[in-house]
Amino acid sequence: MIVTRLIGGLGNQMFQYAHGLHLARQSEQECFLDVSGFDTYRLHELAIDHFAITAPRLPESQRGRLPGRYRGTSRLRETAERVLAPFRKGKSAPLRLRREKPFGFQAKFASAGTNLYLDGYWQGEAFFPSMRSVLREEFTLAKPLSSQSREIARQMADDNSVAVHVRRGNYVTDSETAKIFRCLDADYYRACLRDLQQHVASPKVYLFSNNTKWCLQNLDVGLPFIPVTHNDASAAHEDLYLISQCRHAIIANSSFSWWGAFLGEDRPGRKVYYPSPWFNLGTLDGSAIGCVDWISERLLASCEAAVAA
């Protein structure tokens, strides 16, 4: 079996699910979800069930196979259990722990394995290659959209719609978070929209943000916004779905808008822009987070510099 630990916000839960499902399919094993971290985690709710996912919860009868640190057992006892398992009828050895340490893609993380327990964030398609069509099915909404979301989705389908996601919140208010995550300014969004307007006529910009008021007051990008504000945190999955319905996307350095862009429909001329570097320099390795068919901030900057020269 492959057991993947879910923790964090909706986007991170989706990354953890996707990587676990990929490794399970690669090794022809079943994927299970360990959601026990949410017993004491208060920052975010378990939200993966808003999607029609197929992987089941880890049965209680199998919890004894978790690595020792995840069930309050010492490493010494875990080692003894692993050694004695072949001699104990009906007992299976503890799962082998695979942690994302350090953060960021490494080939060893994507290698096939059996009887694994996965603990990490696994951000980027490199952790689940060739799975986009499968994940679009897995992350189909489990329940119908609200009437407001349905109407906005209909409008997006009729326009040259562009989803713009602006992440502020703890990127601004939490000093420790701000050391790692860049807080993107108007220059990033302007550069993306300048490039988009060279290829797309009359784009209609739909704004998604956890601080819409700040965006309307401070984020002058040369085009008017249509703020999408009817969903609260409990319906974040509907906002993610709406991002995916836009024809184009300009995402923040956020796992939430990453998934909105990733799940969007493939169509000729579709453009997705993402920030690079993803994190503040000298912190985490985000080099594998952007998809190969997306347009990086660095590429835009180099193109603009070449034109100016």
C-alpha cells in the first residue's frame, strides 16, 4: 500500500493526494489517505472531500503500520517490529517513511516503491507526471455548484476570461511566512497582462483574492477587475473550480491557484503565467513548481529586456 499524509490547505492536500495516487499507480498498489493530522491541526479544514476522489481513508486496522513517529512509538520499537514482522503471524512490517526533505523535487522522490508512507508537500507536476487527465477526473466537484458560481462560470465561458489570483493574508501579516514567500506586487501582474494582451483580444479579468479591498485600492494593472467574492473559505473549492474555468490564468505563488490553472481545459492559445522565483531567494527550492507549458515571470522579464534593447 501507499499511504499519503494530508495536511495544510486545500491546494496542499491536492498535491499530497496527487503524488500518493501517482506512486500507487506506478507500483500497482492501493493508495490510502491518512487524515489524522487534522485531529489537532487548526489552521485549515480537511477539504479534499469536496472532490469526487477515489482513494479511501486508511483503515483503523492498518494504523499500526504507520512509521513510529506518527503513532507515538519509538524508533527502536519500530525497528524491532520491522525485524520481527516475518515471524509474527498476521502482522505486517511498518510502512517505510519517505519524507520530502529537503523541500523541492528530487528524482528519488518520484521513484516507485512499495509499502510507503509519504510525508511532504510534493508541489509540482514533476511529482505526478502524465497524470493531468486522471487528476481532472479525481478533482471533479462532488456536489453541484451554487447558483452564483454557475452563473459566473457561464460568463467566463462566453468571454476571453482571465483568472488573476492575488495571495496576501499571512504572506503579509506573518513575519516568518514573509521570510519565505514573496508578496507579489502590481509589476508582476502588469507584465503578465501586457504580454497576454499581445495575444488575446479584450481580456476580461476575474479577480480572486483573500484581500479584494486591498487589490481594488492598490493593484492598478491597466484593466478593470471583476471581483469574485461570493464564496467564503468553506466554499474555496468553488473558487478553485472557477479559476479552472477561465481561458487564461495569472497565478500567485500559491498552491490554490496552481491547481486552478492546472485543472483548466487545454485549448489552443491558452496562457498561464506564474511567478519565478516562487519563493524568496535563499529559502526553498521552487524550481520545479511551474509546469513546462506555462510562462514564467523570468521568461517575461528576459523578453521585455530583449525588446527594450
